[in-house]
Amino acid sequence: MQVDNKTESSHFTLDPFQEEAIAALKTSVSVVVSAPTGSGKTAIAEFVIEEALKGKERVFYTTPLKALSNQKFHDFQKKYGEENVGIVTGDTAANRDAQILVMTTEIYRNMLYGTVLGSVDENLKHLRYLVLDECHYMNDPERGTVWEESIIYSPPGIQILALSATIANSKELTEWISNVHGHTELIETFHRPVPLGFYYFDATHLSPLLTTKKELNPQLKQHKDSFKAHKQKFRDLRRFRDKKSLQIPDMISELHKRGFLPAIYFVFSRKGCELALKECQGLGFGLLTLEERKTLSNLIQKKTYGNEYLYKHRHLGFLYQGMAVHHAGLLPSWKAIIEDLFSKGLIKIVFATETLAAGINMPAKTTIISNLSKRGDTGHKNLSSNQFLQMSGRAGRRGMDKVGNVVIKETNEHTPAFAAKLATSEADPLVSQFTPNYSMVLNLLQNHSMDQIKDLLNKSFGQYLINRDLKVYLDEKIEIEEELEKLVIYPCPDPKNPGDIAVYRKQDEKIHEIKRMILILEKQKNPELNESKEKYNTALKEHHGFPCFHCPNKDICYKMERRARKIESKLKIINKYSQQQIHFYWNQFLKLAEILTKLGYLKNNVPANKGIMAASLRGENILLIAEILDRCDFVKTRLLPEEFAACMSSIAVSESRPRTFTKVRASHNADDVFVSMQKILRDIIKIQRDYGIEISTNVSFTLSGLIQEWCKPSTRWENLLGLTNLDEGDIVRTARRTMDLLRHIKNAPHLDPKLSELAKNALLLMDKEPVKEMV
């Protein structure tokens, strides 16, 4: 099919993969696009948006992050007009009936449940297209299940456009979507419109990492990979560390001379980002031209004017110099300024944690990777191919750069050979994170029968991958069964008087056992010896009279029977494993349903009133939240709204940062409630253990006092920061998650109205700058 080589909104000629994707979409099929970061997948989404606008139909554009949703919302408003674009977040909705509706993937999944967000038919009215941006987020251990659910539950009449970074098993993903949703085409490319150049920066200079044949630069191999070089490094470790403190500014200056800026410098800790920024303060305004300095200064003043949380920010001086840090510990409004100024090319270097690589769209001319390993929950681990690709993929701005640059900084832990291996490695495969939970059980059972749910769960990508792996076992099972059929046909020479080799073997084993007992009894001079000898003679006589005893083929039959027993045992193991795996998620679902029935949330597989209430909540473990709301007597305890907010913060945040402390605790009035919450926590842990369920259960009161303090009208933000060692971004995130939970409690059906009122009043106290969320 011929397509125009430009979309209406694009200003560049489409690449072949973009044309192929558009041609496929025109045939009304769903499409998976797998392409490197920065290759132009958004142009395909824009075609879908333009088609929806032309046909007076709707398109939902989903993203993995609120920040990315907000960015897309504003971008689309500028491009398609404010009246045509809406957004739905967890707490607010703007222009919800617009033709283009932006949301997180979680919001779309919740719409498909058709419960608290309205009926499915109403939610999806006039919907023609669904764009799943950053579809490779299916790999996310915590949230990946949402993408699978969104695809499984989507009505077949919706055209899905799944946009993914390069993944190893894109064909499997496409085949799965075809199976569960409808015919789907894969459009895949490994070509980057802006190719990447890889460099290695050691203590002295910048060198190309790879040759034109994608092999390690021989000069680096010669000087860096020899045993002698390694030995010398460890001898001079102190000198190396001293040199490292001067290296970052030197590197930035070198990149500036080469025209490699603006750049993102990836550091794997917030502290590392802050230290790197301070090291560079001696660079002054040298990274900016006079015109850039004027423009940057005017924009900073305009964006921070009247906002005390911004114009007093500790990094403001660095921002005027064209330098910044970007990590989760910063205020969201401050990060938004950095993102905007960086996209305009006015910030020349951003020191960022790897979360930026998987977050908002912020491409650079160069990315710098400071280390090829990072600390995780189980200690230091080397970067995976996907982590390296995500970071390096930020380099190269389409339409601005001819080449994107990836600079790998020398460290003591890794050789250039390892850097070259990562730079040339392929993407990791997409794995399933599909996980049935209490929310899924309660929401699905409101609108689906058990048979329908079983069918839905068996359609998951996780079950698809299990079935694929099971094929090896099932093929082996067929081979075993075929061999077993042959093994049970024994070469008996007398068909009229056949023997039974299994019976003959058992006789033989019995005789040997009696003989062993006789030897023991003889040593003991036991009076039961004669009785055992009689048994031995009787068994021996029976054995000698058995047809197999004189058979010339008995040794052959013996071997055949022994082999048959061995593979029968293996067949039992395969059958048991297959039965467990073939309905793996359904079995998990049934266990969860049993727990919910036992605790009164389900009756005959239909949600009771408290089940409908629990289904409306959102959290890592909604059963824990619902039990706390049901069993803790917040009203009788006469908690104030701020005290209720303090209690809810303990279950809203799954975990806090290591070594967190605060100087303030919740009021004593909440102590009795805290004791009750701990008892409920123990009960939930016990019942989950009894049923073999592993869903996170966590109650932490560490930040409860901080949240209560924030609810006080007299509390100033700078005073709150002085009460904890948490970064301000962490405090905002804790407060916002608490507010999200309070909103769900306020709107939950079948809940004590006094509790809803308590949540409403707590929410009003918390919803203020800089915690207040702005679209």
C-alpha cells in the first residue's frame, strides 16, 4: 500500500519503518513498533491521532509515568489545540471527553475494570485507537502487569499501537497480542536515524571505544587490558582516586571543546550527582555563550518568579551556569524547569540518576555513563543490556545532531573490553510480570464469571511464555509415552501362560529382604528365626514356580521393566509440573479468592459490600488497607484529620529510603490505632503464608509524624525539611501517595460516612504547595 511520505504534523520525510507502520494501521490491524530510542516512533502515534481527529473518533494515549503524561498533554495541546486534548490522572481530569485523552496505563486498566471509574461502555465510548507508549515497561517488576491487563481486557474493536524500545522477543509479543486481541503486525527496525559513536574517557584523554568493525579499539586493549596494567592500577589506587576528583570538570571541558554538549551525565546515586555538580562549580559560565546566558537568565527568572520553593532553591546558582542535577529527591516543579531548559539547549550538563533514562523525553547530544555497575538490593551488579541501551539511547537528537555520542568513563572495576561488550550487546527479551492480586480478583468478579476470568488469565503474556516453555516438557512427555508403550510389550515365549515381570521382581525383592532379616536374627539368636526361615522357603517355592523363573528372556524383561519404572517416575514429575503450570495464574487467582471469601469480601464468588469497597482502593496490598479501614476504630478513637492522614501514610508508602529518620512522631492519640494496625498486619502475613501467597505487606510509621506536621496550617516547607534527612522530592512523593490513598478512601462505596469525611478533611489539609499536584 502506498502512503504519503509525511504525516500532516511532521516536518521530515518518514523512514521506511514509519511508512510500513502507517500502511499497516490503515488496514485496521493493531501494530507493534519495536525501534531504538529516538528513532521517531512518536510520528506513528501522531498519524493515529490525526486519523482519529479526521474521523471524529477518540484515541487514548497511555504512558507509564504521570510526568510523561503531563508532558504529552502539553505537547498535544500545542499541536492539536487545547479543546481537542484532555488528561486523566489519579485525582483530576481535564477535558475528559476530548478526542485525544492522555493518561497513565494504570488509569486505562482501571477504566477497563468498569467499576469506580464508570461503566466500560461509557469509558470507551467512540474509542478507536489505543496508543501504549513505552510498552517495554511490561518488564517492570512492580507495574509490568498493568500493560498485560490493558491488552487482555481491551475490546477487540480497538486498534492497539504498541510503541516499544528494541526488545529481543518482539515477535513473541506480537504473536501474543494477535492471539488475545486480534491480528497484529510487527514493524521492527534496528536503525537509528542518529547513529551512536562510543568513546572511552580515561584519566588523560577521550578515545574511540570501537573500531569501524564494532570491535574493541586495539589501543585500549593494549594499554588497559594487560595484567600488568591492572596490577599497576591497584598499586596506584590512591593516585587514581586523587585524579578522579579532578576528572569530571576536565571531562566536561574536553566535551565542550569537541562540541559534544549538551550532555546527560549518569551517576547511580543522588549523592554522586550532587558531588559531581559541586565539583564543576569552577567551570563558571564557560559552557554558555553570552546570548545563551542572557536567554537562560530571563527564562529562569520568569519560571521561578513568585515561587519561593524555586527562587530560593540551593541549585539556582548552578542553573544560571547551565548545569543541573536531576533525580527523584528534587521537587517535581524544579525538575520540570530543568527538563524544559535542557530541551531548549540552555542547560549544557545534567547529572542524573538512571531513572531519567526510563522517564520523560529528554534527549541530549551526548550521554556519559560514569560506571558500568550499580548498587542494587543484593549488592553491586553489572548493568544489564537494557539498562545500558536505555541510557545510551538518550544520545542523539533527531533533526539536530548527525551523531549521538556515548562516553564511558574509566573505572577501576571494569575494562574497556567489558564496555565494548555492553556497547555491542543486543537488547534483553521482554518477560512477563503478570501478577494476580486482590484488586484484580475483586474488580474482575464484579463484571465477569469465573469461567470468563479463567479464560482471561490464560490469555496473559506470562501464561503464553509458560506454555512456550512447557512445549519442551510436553514434547518429552509424548516421547516418554511412546517409549513406555513399547517397553510394556515383553518378549514372553509362552503367550498361553505369560508371566508378569513386575510381580516376579517384587518376589525377588521380598526374598532378598527375608534373607537379610534371617542373617540379622541369626546373629541375635532370636527365637523368630525359624518362622523367618519358613517364610523364606515358602517365598522361594512360589518364586521358582512362577513362569518367569525359567524364561530365557527374563533378563531382557528385567531391563525393560526397570527402564519403564524409571521413565514412569519421570512422567509423573512432568505431569505434576505441567498441571501446576498450565493454569499457573488461575491457581493463584483461586487462592486469592479463597482468602477473600474467608475474610468476608466474597460470597459465592461475588463481591460483598466490603469487597466492593476494597475493589475501589488502590495500593500494593488492598486487603491490608481494607482490613485496617474495617477493623481499626478511627471514629471511636476520635482521631483528628491530621492524625488520620498520619495513620494512612504508614500504608500508602511501601518502603522508605535506607537510614531514614525524622525528629517528629505522630501524636499519642494515634498510638492505639498503630497497635491495631500492627496486629492486622500480622494476621494478613499469617493467612498469606498459609495459602502460599506472596504479596507485599508493609506498615511503616517512620514518616507518620512528618505527614501530621505537614497537615498543620502553620507548618512551613523549609521547617519540614529540617525535621528529616529525606530529600524534598521524597517528602513530596510520600505526601502525594498518602493523598492518593485518602482520595480513594473518600470516594470508596459502602464505607462509614464518618471515615469518608475524615479522609476528605485530611486531604484538604495536605493539598497545598509544593505538594499540590499541578497538571
